[in-house]
Amino acid sequence: MPVVEENYDVVVVGAGHAGCEAALASARLGLETILFTVSMDSVAMMPCNPNVGGSSKGHLVRELDALGGEMGKNIDKTYIQSKMLNASKGPAVHSLRAQADKANYSRTMKHTLENTDHLVLRQAEVTELMVEDSVIKGVKTFSGATYYAKTVILCTGTYLKARCIYGDVVNHTGPNGLMAANHLSDSMKEAGIGIRRFKTGTPARLDKRTIDFSQMEEQKGDEHIVPFSFTNTEEDIKRDQVSCWLCYTNEIIRENINRSPLFSGVIEGTGPRYCPSIEDKVMKFPDKTRHQIFIEPEGEFTNEMYMGGMSSSLPEDVQYKMIRSMKGLENVRIVRNAYAIEYDCICAINLKHSLEFKDVDGLFGAGQLNGSSGYEEAAAQGLMAGINAARKVLGKEPVVLDRSQAYIGVLIDDLVTKETKEPYRMMTSRAEYRLLLRQDNADLRLTDIGHDIGLIDDERYEKFCQKRTMIEEETKRLNETMVGGNSKIQKFLRSMDTTELKTAVSLAELIRRPELSYEKIAPIDPERQLLPADVIEQIDISIKYEGYIKRQTEQVHQFKKLEKRMIPADLDYDDVSNLRKEARQKLKDIKPENIGQASRISGVSPADISVLLVYLKMKQYGGESEDK
């Protein structure tokens, strides 16, 4: 019987946040791309929380945008509330978060995909990888159709052999009741890819009409809106915002903890440490008598409300008892039960930094398949996998961001270097150079790279260069403009309740004072020009934190030295004397590309690194010298 046969440059399996970014990147780079989804209703679906961004996740989205990705633009079009988190702290941990209209977010992203040249969107379940001599040749679908490809990107999310669980109820479906993908895991195993089980979960959804908001604390959005995409201004996206609401749990959960499948043995997969279920919170923090829960709208044109912080797999009757015991929810109706979801994924140490599988040429992995959690982590990986799959077809070197360049670099390096035992979540504390990797300067760090790749067009790049020039020229002027102890300046300083000047200083030195800023010194700086708010922000931060930034830049210089010391791919670690047994095994499993990566492997000590450095020097390996 005849079957469909088609040829593509890039096949992307899965149209979640990773798959969308991967497909858009490769198609925009001119590669013929097909994107598969088990359901058109699941394209860019947000099966859990109704927001984009958050602590450190906002950094990922802004970096993704600076490189030419789509998530930042899409949330700017579809947000219903925006907040800058940690605004009272230093700029390194400021993180943008926006509540999304879930249906509109998915619909808008699907529209973008459908109208992108070189991109085909196809509803079908991919069931088989075609691998010959450790090289990917394409995929087959459930119908038997064959799609030949030069590269394949797996972005399967939580669909592989998925099952949703609450109490004793087990449904063999993907998120939101959509069809699971039950065949691809077996094909991956046949290709030599190891599979493991992870777990995540989602809270109940409530009927807005049955909630008494008068007993809760209203949480409004920011008056000043910061866009995720550097292509937008506040005026471009400003709109009326909706409110979220804060309430608290009580002791009911602890009394019914024995009925949770997490503790009864029904759930086997490992869950996320930093996004735990409410049962986990109760057990791990026994001293806490209550936990914060945020009631968040799922969209403008629905009455479904999301219970942020209330992920659970408790039985249906316990969910009702638990939720209705909370103030404001005494008479609430549940629209969708909370549930846990188990799924197949891989150990990402089997990937290169390019996100290509080490043992299957041309096959890439991105998103929750790689053991991460979260929309933003998935999208960032999808973008990089899409870029590198396209570049492989074009015969170009992969683009790899290191830990000093981007949170995306930290994310991928952690995944492929550290054997994560649970779903990986990005956090600001994971980035050792976070003062340099702020969300506000993502464009300054990465737009050059995005333009070189081909995802940032010339018009956008020219505007970016103009912004960078304004920052550099104004910073230079402020450092060179001296002010002295004249009466006008002294009067100004007294009016600002700050100490007087004894000697002449530059305007920049004034800005470094904690009580002053670029805008506050305007009365004594008549030569300044009118500058955009984002330019002023960069000037303020670069001047005020100059000493700390210089110190961290020096740390990056030392880091780069280790990253430049390459390790031959065929190095025989059994030939390296005095390596500890654990270190030898870890190095053989992960096959680090350089000394820097080797030093971050769990189980490899500084002493092991010293032994390895001596061996490389003796064998005249190791790349560039330490002096460079």
C-alpha cells in the first residue's frame, strides 16, 4: 500500500514552547522545516501556570528575544498583567513576569507558525526514529508516513508514555487530557538512548464566580510596564491589567497526607525540587502552618482561575476538602482537578553543548525531554537546538553560549554536565556571573550574536547599535565632566540630603553615591540630551556598580582560561594515572569538551583536575596556553 514520503532539512517533534522556537529558528534561517504535534490544540499550550517569566526565567526570555526568538514578542502581545519581581533588590535579580491569556498565547503563536516561510505545521504522532549507522535519517508517524530529514529535533515535553494521576485515578494521557505519545520511547531505546521517568504536576482550576475575593489580598500589576521584547516600548504594549489574589492554606492537607499517591507509591517518577506539590511543601516544612497560594486568571474570556503554589495529586474529595477550607474558597467549584503527570525523558549528559546527541549524529533534544522544567527553559533550549540543527545542515559550526555569556549558557551547561536527578529549574543562584547577566542588558550581551546567526534583521540591529552608542558616549561624558564645590552644586547636594563636596568630582562619581542617580543629578547637568529610559537604566547601572562589574569581569577572564583548555574527544581516561575511580567514570560518561566543563562535573575534585592538567601538558594537549 502506498505511503506518504517527504523530504525536509529539519524535522521538529513536538509543538510546545521548545518545538515552536526550534521550528521558527530553523525556518527563519531558510531551512525547510516540518513541525509535528499530536494535536493542533496543543501548539504553544500552557498546561500549567498561566505566566511567562519570573525569577531567572525572565532572564531566559529576554535573552531568547535578544537572539531572535519569539516567546518575548508573543507574551507582549497576549499578557494580562505584568510585574518586575525583586524590584526592591539589586538589578542582578530583577526578573520580569507576565500573566498570560493562555488561549490567546497559544492562538497567537500558532498564527506566527502558520505564516512563517519554509515551515510546515503537521498534526501526527511521530512513532519511530530512522537511524542508520548512528546517523539520523528521518522519522515515521503512526500512519506509516515517512519524513526523511538531515536533522531531527525532539521536543516531546511531557507526552512520552505520559500518565496523569490524582489519588487512585490514573489516566494514560498527556497534559490537559490530550493524547499521550506511547511509541517513540521504544524507538529511542532501540537507537541506544537511555530513558528515565520524571514527574511534574499542576494545581486545580477554579470557577471564578464561586470565589469570594473580599477575603483575599489583591495583587495588582505594575504601573510601569517593561516589555519582554527589546523591539517593543512601554507605549507599544501598555493596556489595562487584571488582578491576581493572595490567600493561604491550612492544616487540612497534613491530616490527609497518607492518601497522596506521592507517598503511597503510585507515583514512581522524580518530581521537581524547586516547584514542589503542596504535599511536598507540607512534609518538608513541618514548622509552617500555612503556605501562600496565588489565585490567577487563566485569561480574559474565561472564568477559570489557577491556584499558583497548589500543585497536587491528592484524591478528588481531598482536593475539595482542602480548597474549601481556605478563606474565600468556602463555596468554590473545581473546574479541573489538580494532577501529577509522569513522563519519559532522557539524561542530558548524553548531549553535546549544541544539544546534539553524542551517539546519534544529527539528532537534537530540547525542553522537558532533556530533564528540565518550565516553559522558559524549554523555549531557550528549543531556540538553540533549532539554530544548531540548521547550522549543521548548512555546514557551519554550532553556536554555544558559555556560562559567562547568558543564563541560557548556564542552563545548557548544567543539563549536559551535571547529572540532574530531578526536573531542572533555572534560578539566579545558579549563575555565578549574575551581575553581568542581568535581564536588562540581555540585548547588549547577545544581539550581536543573534545578528551574526541571521535571526536579527539589519533594521533591528541598526537600532540596537544606536542604543549601544548612546550608552557609551553618555557614560564617557559623565566620567569626563567634572563638578566642583561651587555654591550651586553645594546647594543642590544639601537639597538632596547628601554630603557636600570638598573637591571636584565627575558627574559619574556623583551617580555612584547610593542616594543619587542619573535622573536625580539632572539639575546640575544642563548639557545632557534627552535619552530613552532603557539607555538611562544602563548608564545608571554601569556607573553605580562599576567596581563590582570590573571584579566579576576579571573572574570571567579566569573562567575563560579553563574553557579554552580543550580536551581531545578520544582521550583515554584509563591512561590518566592517579585519577580517582569516581572521577574517571564520570569523565568517561560525560566526555567534557574542556577543562572548565570537567571541573563542574559532580564527583570530579580539584585534585582530579590538577592530575588531568598535568597529563594534558605532558601529552601536549590542552588548547590555548594559560597566558592567552
